[in-house]
Amino acid sequence: MHIREAAVEDIPELMRVRWAVRENRLSHPARVPPEMVHDYIIHRGRGWVCEHEGRVAGFSIADQETASIWALFIDPPYEGQGIAQALLAQATAWLFAGGASRIVLSTAPGTRAERFYARAGWERTGLTSDGEMGFALDVPSSRSA
């Protein structure tokens, strides 16, 4: 497995993974067109892909404008292999390095994704106006030796 920054050429594979997920499926795929993904990885933030044998196994996208995780999706055959943790670490490190003091995200309540973020140390902030569970992660505090 190899993690690298996402490129415009990856968008068809990102869309394939996004449509393949078992949870947090898009009820209307047209709500997230390739042009929107392009905007997020080129203008608003940055994305990363995890590749396995030339195929995208998962991806994450961080939105610098809102200090948020806009996307984190794993192709179902690659679930449970630590890819989500690695991609989330890339995205949060990049946002914190860019000056974010708090990163937010939301996901459907009662899902594996909700449990994943809670186990990863994210704080539940309550339901959002659209019924998703909100989460926040504060910048790690410096520890003196």
C-alpha cells in the first residue's frame, strides 16, 4: 500500500470508490460531481489516495477553508486494513500544519464511521442541522519534557 497526494487524474477512481461504499452512500450521486471533487483537491484543500497494485483503495480530502475533513472513503475490499487511519492522519496533519486549531467533520449517526471517529479520539459535538453527527479534533497540545 502506498499513500500519495491526490491528482486531478485520480478523480474517476475517487468517484468509483465513493460510489462503492456500503455506508454513507450518496442517495443522489449528482450531488457530488467530479467538478466538486476537483475544486476540493485543487482549490479548497488537498486530497490523498492509498494505492494498492495501481488501484485506489481509499482516499481522504481535507478542506482548508473550513478546517474540515470533507471525505474519507475506503473501497469495501480494502476495509479493516488500517487505510482509513493512515489517510485521516495525513489529512489532519496537513490541516494542523496549515494553522488549524480545530478540525471538524460530520457523518451519519449510528454507523461504523461514527464509531471509527470516536475510537480515534474525536469529540462528538452533537447532531448537525442536517441530522449528521458532528465531530471535532483539537490541535494536539505540546508537551514539555
